[in-house]
Amino acid sequence: LVDARSIAIAMAEGMEQSGAFDVVINNAGNGIWGPVEALGEDEVRRQFQVLVFGPMQVIRGTLPAMRARGGGLIINVTSLAAEFAVPFLGSYSAAKAAMSSLSWALQMELQGQPIHVVDLRPGDICSEFHKKMTFSQNVLPEYQENLDRALAVYNNNMQKAPAPERVAERVGALVDSRPGRYRSVAVGGVFQASIAPFLSRFASTALLRWSTSRYFNLRSGRN
């Protein structure tokens, strides 16, 4: 999803081979570890291209074909980070939040049309994605301790996280379900998939930020 021309070519080939799009799953991803201050402009642009702009191009190309066919399903795989921003994954969290908001807007815009959009939000999933994340260079020493703390928690979570099959099974269930039944779906471990989204509906933003900081064992610098 880095190159707009390659996206257009792939979609044209898909239409030529199948004649229609029944289901489209936007599941591209990449991650950059590091404080926002250390992120390079090109890194952030590439991340948003892969996580937001590329999927938007796919959606725009998909909708006319689905409309002509008489219906369709778009599943945007975002992240629980769209709701609970992850420290030192700021650009990833922001991009996933943008894609989640886009899904919400599409759901409203497509009312009255037989095309449905689902925002699928995985929590921690032990996949190849995490092994291929990159790390920002030139991290200031002021960030290093908290970055190491957050990364230690993150790596520990990955060891206990569900396998990608958990998400694949949920995608299959969404495809087989009654159209329009689901709008936003969390998937992952019990706490992240069920308890955390439930709590977020009742907790204040300040409490959620404090809880997330404690969860990642960040030091506040206060004595």
C-alpha cells in the first residue's frame, strides 16, 4: 500500500479476474517504536500511507464496484490502540485512530446503501507484524527509561497474546454474519477484547491516560 499506482493496478486486476468485490479487508500494517519527537517525517508519512491513505484508495475504488453489484462488506482492521493510544507507538496509534474514525464516517455516509463497514479492533496479537517493527534512531536520553519500560511490557504481552488465527476466525464470522449487524468489534484476549472497551465507556479521559501509563509502568518523574 505504499505506492498508489500499484494499488490501482492490483484493484484493476482483481476486478478483471472476479468481476466484483464481495468483501474487502484492509489489514495492512507497520509499526515504528519511538517517542514522537524522534520520529522522522518520512517515517510518519510512510506509516500514514500504509495505514490510512492506501486503505482509503482501496475503499474509494471498491465502493463503485460494490454498488454496481448490489452490496458488499468492507472490514477495516484498525487496533485497540485507536481507543487506547500506546506510548512510543504514537504515529501508529494516531493512524489507527484515523482509520477507525474513517470507518465511522463511512458507516453514516453509506446509510441506505447495501454496503456495510466494520471497524475490527484487535488487541495484542502475536504475529509477524511485531517482529518487523522498526525503531526510531536518535532517541533523547530523557525518553530512554520510559521507552525501555514500555517496550518490556509490550514484549511480555506478546508472549502471552493470542495467535493470528483468533482474528482470522472473527473475520470469517463477520463475513458469514447478517449484513450490518456489527459496526465495531474488538478481538484478542479477554481483558483487551471485552473488559477494556467496556471500561472506556465509563472512565474519564484523564483516568484512562493515567491507567495506561501505569499499565506500561511509566515513571512520572515525581518524587
